[in-house]
Amino acid sequence: MKSWFGLIAHTLKVFILFTGCTILFYYGIMWINEEYESYHRYDAPEGAAIKVSGASVQNDGGMLERLLLFYLNGE
């Protein structure tokens, strides 16, 4: 009978430890999320920055040419 109480106590300790670690992990992730929520990734660049991405004018060569380009580049 004493071993049953020991088994239940050990199981309860593991459950409490698991629950505590899960709650700690959850609040840690929430803290990181709040920290990076106010981080502005898409602010206008400062200084001598230039825009490097833009739509370039290309001739539409047809579906076969686009398919071959896809197979060659993998994009």
C-alpha cells in the first residue's frame, strides 16, 4: 500500500514539474512575442540606401519558355 502512495506522489511531482515548465515556456514565448511586436522591420531606410528590389520589364516569351526557366533555376 505504501508503494502506491509513493507512485502517486512521484507521478504528481512529475505532473507539477511538467505543468510548471510548460507555463514557463508559454510565458517566455509570449514575452519574446511582445518584445518583437514593436520591432519595425519595414521602416524607410536611412542614409545612402538604395532600393534594390523592383519589377523589371521583361518580354513575355510564352509558357514553354517560362517552364524551361523554372526547371533550369528551380524557382
